Amino acid sequence: MCTQTAVLVSAFALAMATFCSPARAQTRWPTTPAGDQPIAASVEADRSKREAPSTRPARINELVYANVEGGYETLAISTVTAAGALSARDIRPVSVGTSGGGAFYGVGAGFRLAFFTLGGRVRGAHLSAGDLSTIDGELGARLVFNRFEPYFTFGAGYAKLSALSGEVAGIPNLDIHGYNARAGLGLDYYPDKNFTLGVNVGSDVLVMARSGVDLSTSPEAQARERVKACQAMTDPTQQQQCATSVVHDVEGASAGVAGTFAVTMGVHF
């Protein structure tokens, strides 16, 4: 009896071993030729790499830019005008201060090479002291901090002020031209690689006069010297006529400063 039982147990164990061996072989992972890792794991890793979304660049290499700006501008100038009276024979040039403020707009465009920009800018301002416009060449230098860009600008060019109702020194129909020089500081933010939002502040030095006035030296100083020459005339009437002509020739010549604060929007390619 014991012998039969032992034979049956041995036969059962042999059958189980024979059944399990093929199943284990079927569930074993196939390996790569080098035997480093399972082929299925390698396929999953490659699939993950292909499906990983690429990060969109925050910036691009810029070649061309354009922007618009709008904000507030202040103006303070000193203007030459005539003082005294012809009847009192004391016509002379004096300087009168004028200040004002108001809204302004601007448009700029240019080229960029690495950290430097070179372009132009047109601005117009409707101020309580008249209408001021400028057309300038502009050089800029920029610092890059990922999406933020602080920058400096320097410009110079043509300036014009029109005040038709005596806003400047009480002179009617004033229309003067000259030049300006500007320095500015700003900050741009790139919410997109081709688009910026920003702010800037700037200051202009302005020198303007009517046509024919020499702006290389002070128009008021020039007028005073010419009035002295008029006083050398022996005829008092001719003296006053000469002095009046001299003073009115330089009347309206102005020098001063302007300051701006603006919000900007730009595109970059």
C-alpha cells in the first residue's frame, strides 16, 4: 500500500513539473541581443520620448522690430520775446518761461543686431502749450533676462512746435523748428515670442526758432549784441526801428526740456 502511494505521488509531481515549465517559458520577457533590458521596456521608453511635448521657445532671434506708444508728456521752455515799448525807446529781448503738458503718441521701427537696435521714431503731442512733434533717429542697447528686457535709448533729430493762440510767451501764430536730443529708459515683457508689452520714460532737450535764426549760439545773446549795434546810430528813430526789427526777428526762439512716460506694444521678427 505504501509503495503504491509513493508511486502515485512521484507521478503527480513529475506531471506538475512538466506542465509548469512551458508556462514559465512563455511568460519570460524576451531580451535584446545584448541581454541588457527587455524589448518591451525599450519600446515604451522610445514612445515616451516621441510623445513628450516640445517646449515653445519664449524668444526668437530678432532682426526687425516695430512698436507703438502712448502716454503723457510735459514741456518747459524759455522763449525770447520783445519787452518795452517803441514810444519809450526801450525795446529789448527778454526770455519768458512757458510750461504745459498733455497726451502724446509715437511710432518706432528698426533693425536689431544682438543687443543693439538702430531705427527711427516719430512722436506727436497735443500739449496745453501747443503741438509738439519730433522725428528722430534712435540707437538702443538691451539687456536680456529671459522674457524681460530692460533697455536704454538715445536719439536725435528734428523738432517742431506750433502754438497758434499765444500759448507760448503770448506770441500769436508761433511756428518754430529746430532739433532735439533724447535719452530714454524702458522695460519690455515678452508674453509671446513675437509680441511685447512695456513701459518707458524719456527726456528731451529742445532748441527751436523761426527760419533764419542761428541756433548754434543763444538767439537772445545774438539779439542783445545787435541791439547794441543799433544804439550806435545817431538818429533815435532809426535806433528804435533797428532794435524793433532785431528783436522781432528772434522772437519765438525757444530752448527747454520735455519729459515723457509711455506704455508700449511691439512686434518682433
